[in-house]
Amino acid sequence: VMAAGAPKFKVMRDVVDLLKADTTMQEFVGSKIFPIVAPQDTTGDFIAYQRDGVDTEPLNKMGGFASLRFYFYISIVSTDYERSLDIADRVYDVLQGTHETFSIEFKDSTENVVDQKFIQVLKFSIL
């Protein structure tokens, strides 16, 4: 659960920090982790992230104060399908679970191909 007074709409910073701190993720995409869309001249594999929604999560059954649950997408883009799956597996392993001040839960996944690039899209929530 996010601490009271924590910046609520900057939760993606924590997600990005987790991804950037992982040495395997660094080998996959380096520093190419971008908000919403990658710069047009980006080459190779990369990750784009986007906050997608928010709702409230009650803290107890008695109607105690609610905390915010944010939903977000992580899009993995690669010219190689198998590599896109490998990166998606690593994103899942890094993010899913309880972290120091919040927890992240995997929600859904889909895939697509655009401009001969394979895109794995993972949906998570963070509380």
C-alpha cells in the first residue's frame, strides 16, 4: 500500500525504477524504457509504459479509508517474436508481487504486430 502523502500520479516512476534496476532487463533493452511512446528514431527492442486507470481499494471491510489502485500497461516491442516473449516473461518476473512500499498484480496480456514489430502488452495493477 502506498504511503500517505506519496505522489499518487507518479507511481510509474517506481515501476520504471524496478525495471531499470534489473540487470537482465538492462541486457534486453538497455535504457530504452519510455513513457507512452518511444521516440521515432528508437531502434532495437524497447519498452513503453502507460498508466491506464485508477479505482479505489477499501482498506478494510468496515469501510475504512480507501487507497488508490492504478492500472498500467507495459508494451514490449521487438523485431523478434521469441525475444518479445522472453522480455515479457522477465517483465512479469520483475514486477509481479509485493515490493517495499506497494504491490503489483498481473491482470491480463495480449499481443500484436505493427510495422513488422512484435508487441507484447502486459496489464498490471499497483496498490
